[in-house]
Amino acid sequence: MNGEELHYGVAALPELYEEWSATGMVANIGTKIVEVAYGKLVLEATLTAEAHGFPTPRGPIVHGGAIATIADEALGSVAFTHAEEGETTVTADLKVDFLRPAKPGRLVARATVRHRTKRLAFCDTTVEQADGQIVAEARAVIAYVKA
């Protein structure tokens, strides 16, 4: 064990998700942590046509705002795995590239921290359909602020 498994952010994040799962955006999107490690995170959400869909002539697709929310949540959360006690994370800059429409159903976000400085983390994520097809890629600069 190199200490990363015991890092504050890695240990605290699952407990925080339990608190957040009943309210706000985490509850609306319904994300759950599938995997968490120092600098790596996998989130999963099941989005429905009724709650997160956008009608098209070819049938419902997931609204881009819901996809961006999943990406932003994954990016802020993966940066939190590097947080020290007393810090929280906020998005300073977010860029989302939508590659194709997402169908309602299970979506998976896989996020990593590329680099952390004293105040910032530079992170990447993909958002995939359950079959592994990538529907969006995103990157963010996440700031660490005192909680």
C-alpha cells in the first residue's frame, strides 16, 4: 500500500455520495460510484426519456445538459480524490465535446486526474453508453477551495 488508497479524498468520497444521493443534482441524475481510487473514478447513472430525454424524430435522446452534468460531476469528484482534509472542489473551466447522441439508459463516466498543483487539478473524462460507445469527452480545470 502506498498511502494513496488511504488518502482523505478517496476515503471521504463514498460517504459524501451517500449524503448527496437524496438531494440536488446527484439525486436528479442518480449517479453512483462504481470505482474510486486516487486519481481515478467511475460513475454510473441510468437516465430515462421521461426525466432526462429530449424528443427527436428518431426517438428520445438524453439531453446534452444531463450529459454535461454527469461529466462535470465525474470531473469534480475525481479531483476530490486528491483533496486534502478541509478542501472541496469546484469547477473552474469545463469543456464538453458531444460525439454522438446518447440513448436513455445506463451511462458510465470514467474520469482521471492528469495533474494536480496546489490549487488546481486538470482532469479528463469520457461518458459512455452501457455498450462502451463513447458519447462525450470532457476535460476540466477543477479548483480546490477551503470547505
